[in-house]
Amino acid sequence: MNKTFLAALGLATALSSANAFAADAVTLQLKWVTQAQFAGYYVAKDKGFYKDAGLDVTIKAGGPDIAPEQVIAGGGADVIVDWMPAALASREKGVGLVNIAQPFKRSGMELTCLKETGIKTPADFKGKTLGVWFFGNEYPFMSWMATLGISTKGGADGVTVLKQGFNVDPLIQKQAACISTMTYNEYWQVIDAGIPADKLTVFKYEDQGVATLEDGLYAMDAKLKDPAYVAKLAKFVKASMKGWEYAQSHPEEAVKIVLDNDETGAQTEKHQTQMLSEINKLTAGTDGTLDPADYDRTVKTLLAAGGEAPVISKAPEGAWTHAVTDAAKKL
């Protein structure tokens, strides 16, 4: 090798090292396993949107044994994807979570019931067994029941709550009259299990006026006092929303990217395509900026739970900020 080549090689190595050093590291903890629910983040990483923003992003998949709030509190992530009820409940317990962006404008949560049980309206829930997810996902349901004045302690005038696993078995096996589903996931599992849509009655939380915000981005308030940290998260949010926009306009490619990142191999193209189609409805028309009215509705719904389901005992303070999304708009 001649000296000119070695010098060029050394310069290239130095530049590469400098670029790697210059990239700001960001770790994102997802709320659940790798799936199209998080397509925007995987797309942003795969298409180089994060890299172009000067970021080195690590995406950590979630699961049934992973609580995003605990991960970020322990320093294991810079940003988490979380539902606002769980985030606000954690904040009241001392975990300083702050909503920095809200990619999901609408809620995908619903209660799916078998028509044969006679359930036509929420009033018909009385005396029935309803499947409910826990680990923070029960808060919207408990608030809804409190709003309806229906006890969750069982009995003829109340409902019996079945702690539902992350599957649709209780409905298929008729252990429950209704189960928790998401428009983009479990509902389609029920359909795929052989129960047609005309045999189901579906109550969407959005339609019932008790929808709470889902899949927001949260960071710790102590770190948000650092302007440099806010600037880094602004780049992250900007690139992430670019990823969501790309997923909306290139759904087939986005699904492929999600499948490529699924290390378990459990996801199928059919299911992920269905999922992304519904997810895109929830993220459409937003640049990630939290609408204060949506926040206020969420808080009002949670406070309505009262003593039986104390999600939060008072309206939170400092639980959201526009600092990050405002900075992102200037990039």
C-alpha cells in the first residue's frame, strides 16, 4: 500500500469515527412487541430519517413483562411509547413522565361483544362478564364503567371483570360476553377465528365519549430541563413523524420493514397489513403535536373513575409540553 492510500484510509476512518461520535444516541422503548402499531419508528430508522437527523436510534421491543414506565425510570430509555392513562397514573406515583408528542390522534380501543349475549347498548353490560386488559390498560375501561354508574364488583347490577390475557380466547370460548380489542389488532383475530362481523356488537371508546389518548411519546421531566436534550428529542420527533407519513403513503413497504424487524417471526404479512391500515387512520392528519383538548378529555375521563378505580386523584400538573414539537417545527 502506498502512503497516499494509507493517508486517505486514515482520513476516511477518522471522518467515520467523528460522524459516529457526532450522532446523538436515543433509545426508544415500545409499549408492545414489534408490529405495525409502531411502523413509523421502524420506517424512520430503516429509511435513514433518524440518521439524516444526526441520530443513532435504538428501538427496544416491549412485551407482557415489560413496563415502559419502569424502563425509563430506571434509565433504560430516553423516550417511551405509552398510553396516557398509564403515564398519568405513573406520574402521580412519582415517575416524572411528560408527554412530548402525540402521534396517535384517535383511540383504537373498543369492547367487542357476541350478539348472542343480547348486548345492544352499554346498559346491557349489567350482569355480564367482560374481558379487560390490565397492566395499565384497564384504566379507560374502569373510567367508562364509572361514567355509566356500573359497578365492576359483579352482581346483577354490575359487571364481572375477567382479567384478559393478550388474546381473544375468552370470547372464542364464550367465557366472557365481551372482550377488549383494538381496531387494528384483536378485532381481526376474532374475525380470523371464524366469528363474522355480523355476529358481533362493537363499542368504540371514541364513540362513547370516553376515549383516552394512546401511543404518545414520553420523556422524563428532569431531563427536559436541558435545552440540548429538548433539541435532540425534537429531531427524534420530526424524523419519527416523517416515518409515520411514509408508512401512510407506502403501506406495503412499511409492512415489509416491520416484518424484517420482527425477530420472533410470529407476525404475518396479512395481519400486519390489516393492522397498518387501521393504524394509519389513528395517525392521520397530525404532526405529533398534542391537542390540549384531547388531554383535557383524557384527564376528565380518568377523574370520573372516582374511588372504585382511582387512576388519578387530581388533575396533573406539568404532564405535557409543546416544547419538543414546537422545536421540531422549526427544523
